[in-house]
Amino acid sequence: MLTNSFLQAAEIIDVLEQNGNEAYFVGGCVRDLLLGRDVQDIDIATSASPDEVQILFDKVIPVGIEHGTVIVRNNGVSYEVTTFRQDGTYTDQRHPDKVTYVTNIEEDLKRRDFTINALAMDKHGEIIDLFAGKADIQKKQIRSVGNAHDRFLEDPLRIVRALRFSSQLGFTIEKHTLAQMKKLNKEIATVAVERLTNEFTSLLQGDFVHIGIDYFIEIEGYRYVPIFKDHHYLINKLPIPLTPFYSFAEIIALFQYLHPEIKIVEWVKAWKCSNRTKNEAINLSEALMYYHDKGIDDWLIYRLNRSYIHSFVHLIELLFKEKNLCVENLLAAKDAIIIQSKKDLQINGRDLLELFPGIKQGPWMKEMIEQIEFNVVTNQLENNKQVIKEWILCHPPEVN
């Protein structure tokens, strides 16, 4: 029984078929439908060329047209529509040197990575399954399409993708596929770091992350990824039981707490993380250290970014085995704090200069504002301009 999201996407297939083309739902969306999982993205494969797809639809984005992919917008939803193709050799171990368009879905399915992803389905729900993908779904196993050695050499990221699928689905990895992952583990080092980071982040977020990490250790993949390759001991320092992470920044903060000799900036540089990930890792790391020293109080909650509270609670559970922290309670406590940022203080730098006209601007201003901020957050000082001014006059800056 097709869900509403597939029925809506079928409108694209209708247009393609009405113009003499074949078209099918393909890949992960079919797999997830069979598994009863939420389907995030619906992909379509078609015999129509990319040029023809662009002619047939009004709203298109030729985002991956060199590989036969066009994004079609329909009713506010984006769908990747890719022409049936065969891949040539993979000199760069990422993109095929040459893409050859073909006219049948069978050839297209042969190029895919794992049997559970090599499924196609027509708009009526009939499934094309050339490699026993449905049986593998029933067995809850991940198995390569065709020769596993060739599939992994074409694109070694598929080794990490197998780990990711095991983490997300809780599936075992078929023994011959796993054997080739072990044999070719060195090839992981050839994958662009940005691609590794994206895939590894998804692995860490899986509901069965402990399974994915166990396989990661079994194939010794940690020997060929940033940071871990120079510090093999780290992989055995992960807390048990391991539960899903919310972000890559979380794993950085966790190891920063466990092994502060490896600085956050090293993690960020080695894994080519974004500034957002760096800032999140710093905020979480500071919160962990504060918690270690003083536990939970208003100052910790105030300084902890609201967006990172779920990650903070998860890290406290992993590192301190604390089960009584509640995200909702922390959010409520954060809302209850009298100010939410320095901007809410009823005093600013201009006021300080007016109070002490004979003192030049300098670090003393920042230090005083921070002290006032702390006192207000911890309820030692009312956030009232006159009250704060009186406090300042009683605690004048010590400036040489």
C-alpha cells in the first residue's frame, strides 16, 4: 500500500510515462517503505534523458546533471530524477569516469551498492528485485550487489556506508561483504574527508550505533580515519552502552573530556568540520567541565546553547551515568533565568564610562560586565539599572 508521499510523487512518474518513458521509485525510499520506516526522500529513476526531464517539468534544478540527475519540484517537494545509467571505471574512487545512459531499469540497478538499495518500484507498488534485496531485508542483512571487492574499490566510501546502514537499521553485514570490507579497509583513507565526516555523522546518529561501531572496530576502519588513525586507543574509550549521538560535535566534546590532550581545533581541522560544529563542540566541552566541577546550576544552563541541550544531556548520561537529567526541565530552567544574554542586562559599556569618566576604555569594562552578568544570572544581583549602578560604585574597577 503506497503512502501519500509516494502517491504525490507518482504524479512525476505519470508525466514521464505519458511521454513514452519508463520511471520507477528507486533505492532507499523503497527499502524504507518495505521496512515500515519514515521515508525521508523519494528518488525516481527514468529512461528519459536529463534534457527531456528538464523539458517536461516547469520547476527543475540541474544539480547533478553531469551524472544524469535533475531535481524536480512538485507541490513544494523536491525529487531527484535520474536517468537509467551504467557507470564506467572510478579513477577518483568517487565519481565514475564516464556515465552511459541506458534504456532499462535492470542495468541501472546493477550499479548500486547494496541489495537492499537495489530495488525499484512502479507507481502501482510492484517491485523489481534482481538481487534478492527483499530477502535480505527479511534477513536483516547488508550484502553487496554483485562482486563486493569491485563495489568497494569503485567507491571505498561504500565501506563506511555499510557501517552506517548497520547503525541505522540494526542489520548484520553478510560475511563475504564483511570480508571484503576488512580486506580493503585501507581504501577508506582515499575518501575525501568531507564525505567521511557526513557518513560518519550519520553512523553516530543511528538507533543501533553500537552495532555500527562494533563493525567499525572489527574491520579496523579506525586505522584510516582522521584522529583515530594516530590515536588507536580512542576507539576503545567510547562509553558502554553506546547510544545515538545528535551531532558530530558531540563526539568531539566527548573525547575532549576524556582525552583533552587532543584539542578541539585538531578534531575540527582533521575532519574539516564547519564553524558551527566547532562552536558546538566548544560549548558542550565547557559545559561538561563545569558540570564535572560544580554540577548543574543556573550559570551552566545560562551559558549552554539551547540547541545543544539534548546533546549535553546525552553526554552526561554517557560519561557520568546520570539518568535523572531531563531535557524539558533544563529548557524550563533556562527560560526561567532572568536574562537570556548580555544584551538583556540593564547596563552597558557606555554606562560604565559615565560612572568612571576618568578611566580609559579597556579590559576592565569587559571584566566588570561579565561579573555583573554572573551575579544577575545567579540571583546575587537584581537586573535593575539603579541597583547595578550602586553595586558598581561599591565595587569600582582596579585599574593601574
